[in-house]
Amino acid sequence: MDLTLEQPTRARLVTPDECELSVPAVLRYTPADPLAVHLDFPPDVTLDGEAVTWTFGRALLDAGLEGPAGSGDVHIWPCGRARTVVEFHSPYGLALLQFDTAALRRFLLRSYAVLPAGHEDVSAEVDRGLSALFGTV
């Protein structure tokens, strides 16, 4: 059985003029992609009207709840005791979102209940990736 964990949440999008807009999102974890968490945004809150999913490491989320973490497209850091900032970089620009830290911790703990850290078996994923890359070579 492949259990998918989903947790609706709300983020506060920080705009360039430092206003905050409430944005719905869904945190998602599945053992089929054991090292990753997914953050889904509905079409009505995206620039092009298409649903958007950001995927990043579960370990990155864990580290970002304790201190600044990340490089590349996703950066996460605590903002006081109650909020956590998630910063996304894309070719279209930057999005800075603040989440309730307790909600992120709750999601992370629930994901560890589904599959504890260190118990991720990625061998099947590696085999699929290598097969896709090299075909029948």
C-alpha cells in the first residue's frame, strides 16, 4: 500500500511592497518519492493560471525549520518562533512565502510516521532513472 500524506495549509505571500497575501497550498508526501516533499499551489494563485508543484528535499524542510538551509531554487529559514520562510527561485522571478512553523512541523512529523528518516529505499527509483537515462544500453 502506497500512502500519500496530504495536508492543506495557508501561506502568506510577501509582495515587493511588503504586503502579505494569503495563499492556499497543499503539503504532500509519498513513500514513492521518499526523499522529497511536494508543495502544491492551485491554478487561481499562479501567474499563468496553471497548478504549480514545487518539489524539494524532506531533509531540507527539516533543516530549514531549525536554521537557514538550501541552495539553488529553494531556501528555507525560521522567521521568529511562529513562522518559517520558504523562498522559491524560478526563471520568472522569486516568491517569498511565510508558513506557520507548527503546521510545517506537524506535516514533517506525520511524514516521518509514514516513513522514518534513514529508512528511505531509493534503489527502485535509481533503477528507473538509470533505465530512463540509458534505455536498453
